[in-house]
Amino acid sequence: MDIPLKAIRARTSVRSYDPASLASADRDAVLEAFRDCLPGPFGGRPRFVLA
């Protein structure tokens, strides 16, 4: 499989489902759950942003 690394590194995934904002407590819970799963299975540090 010959996939350029530049294409892999440049990819992004953006999702938007509802214009309503998360409550502060819910936002904190999501971020904490995400941090508990770090590092990734191969030692990577994924980028994760709640906007």
C-alpha cells in the first residue's frame, strides 16, 4: 500500500451534529473520558478538540 504520509498527516475529521453547546459538566466529563484513554494503542497522542 503506497499512501503518501503527507496525506495521512493532513487529514482531519470534523463533525457537527447539533448547534446546542454542551453543559460545562458534560464537557468536562467528555474531556476526562478522552484523557483516560491516552495514549493511543500504538503510543500516539491524538489531537482532540471540543469547539
